[in-house]
Amino acid sequence: MKLRYAKAKSNPGYSRLKRNAKVIGTWDDHDYGLNDAGDIKSLGYHWSTLLYGIMGPFSKGKETSFQTDIRYKEKWRDVHFGEITRYDCAVGYPLYDVTSSGLVQSVEKVFLRPLRFIVRLPFWYTPSTMRVINENCTFKSCTYGQSNFGAISIDWNANPATIRIEIRDVQGVTVLGSNVSLSDLQARGSNSPTNPTTKGKSQRYCTLEVELPGTTRYRLAGLIYFSVAGMLFFVTANVNTDQRMLRGYF
């Protein structure tokens, strides 16, 4: 294991990163770039303790999305795609939730490049009242299923000071992003839902996904159901046609 870590640390790109940024180690289940590798090696001793999660915070040592009501997968926030969401009506100012998938694993890697639209279609069709959708999105769904990393920068010289939150691809190009004024991140800020000049804009991020009509919430499930049903009907019809042709031939 020591040799493997030494090999990983000697990667030229990672070496440059260490020279220019402080690296704080954290456990992940993608050891050495493999998906779910080592997912039982760390913190496993906690799970054998009956009182773990009872006497202390339930999410101790875990990371999870805290805003969206529609989660694709809830396992160490292990979703393999990037997304920026916001919720404006919890504390009187916008709460941002930024998810990056990491550089070694992504949800689109399991598909050949010509078939990656299959992954993007559910993202686009799944309702999300909290997803930040703007001109900075590479894809219409404003999610990014390829390898990526998150970046946060603060411009203290701007007036007001501005926070830039981004999801970037492996080349460092912004694929998702949003500018947030520091003055907005306070109760009754300039973008507060109680501010009459921005009330309509903020209201978009005040509706919970579970409050959407059933036809909207389950439209992805409906799409999958009817697609599968259509495929089965098509296959069955072809089989029946072939059987009739064979009976007629013999």
C-alpha cells in the first residue's frame, strides 16, 4: 500500500498540485482511481459500535446533499456528477449546495462517447426546483457527468465582494458556475425572498421538489416505463411476425 501511495503521489499533475496548493487528506471509496475501491477500509470500526450515530451526530464522518429531496443515490454523496443547487427560503438568504464528482470517476465513463446522451437525458428530464440553471452550463440539464472538480474563489476587491462557485472539467474549463454577492448571504440581503425587488426571482428556489405535482415528479419514471413498454411491444410484434412467416413457409 505504501508503494501504491508513493506511485500516486509521483503523478506529474498531482505533484504540481501539491507544490501550489495545500492538500488535506480525506477518506474516499475510490482508492487508486478504482470505483468503490476500499469502501470498507476506513471508518468501518465505527459501524461495529452500537452507539455510533446515536450518541453523536448521525452524519459524523459522512458527506451528503442537504437540500434536494430527489437523490439519485445516497451513499457518501457518491453520485459521480457535478451540480450546483440553491434554496432561498430556509433561513432568509440563499443556501448553496455544490457537488463535484471527482477526477477519477464519473457517471458518463460507463458509456461509450456516442451513447453518453443516455445519461444526460435523465438529468434533463428529472425535475429540480433547486438546480441553478444559467448561461454557464455546458449542457442543458446544468449537471455535468464527466470527470470534474469544484472551485471556489472570492473577489474581495469587487463592490460588493463576490464569491465565484464553479465546477470545472479536467482541463480547468468552467462547465457549471454561479456568482454570489457576499451581501446576498445574510438575512434580508439584496437577494432575500423578503426583498420586493427580487421576490419573484427567489421564489423559483423556494419550492421543494416534493411539492411539485405528481405528473411532474414522476415524469422520468413514466418516460422509462413507456420506453421499456414500447421496446417490449416492438420485440414481441417482430417475434410474432417471424413465427407467422415460418409457419407459412413450412
